[in-house]
Amino acid sequence: MPTRRTTPDEFKAQVCAANTALKLDNDVNNDGLGGWLVDTDAITIASWATTFGTSFRTRRKDQFFQPQMTQTLTYLRNLLDQNCAWLSGKDASPYKYFASRQTPGLTSADLQELPLQQTAMQLSGSTDE
């Protein structure tokens, strides 16, 4: 059975809802959190760009000037402007934020980072699997 992919609109709805949920609790210190934790790593941006139809299979120098790339960056900027995404605060890495549920399971990472995330989960006392 093929895996169903989440659309950009579904992703936006989920991260916006996560931000709204944290605004409704009694902790004012987490009001700017809860959405997608912005990751400006090149591979993350490239992954987002493929969502909007940009192809990185060629070595053309004008790849970043495609309309799809503009659409990608506009989408990501709108997430930030609409409080559905946020920039890292005190901690430069996303691991602690993810482990303490300040970002709703929506961080960008590669497999080499998995042990770091597992350590953060253990240190936070998380029982999530």
C-alpha cells in the first residue's frame, strides 16, 4: 500500500494548531513555540523545494531562480509570519524543544542526529516512543 504524503496545507494546519494549543495553556513562556521549528540547513530547504516542484537533478546555476523556489521560500516565510513556525531560542539545536514537546514532532533532522535526539528524550524523562 502506498504511503500517503502530507500536503503543505495539511502541514500548515498541523503546525498552526500546535502553536495555538500552547497559547491556550497557562504557561506564557511557551506562547511563541509549538509550530515548525525553522531549520535553515541547505538539505532541508532543498527538501522543501522538491515539495513545490523544484528539481535539483541538474547542475544549472539558475535553479534557485525558478518560480517554484520562490513559492517554496514564500510558503516557509508565511509559516513564520503567521506564527506557525518559530526560530530557535536559547538552545541552538532542536533536540530539547522536541523532547519537551515545544515543537510537535516536526523538526527537520537526518539519521545521524537520531542518537542526539534519543539522548535529549532520555534526559527530559520523556516516555514517548
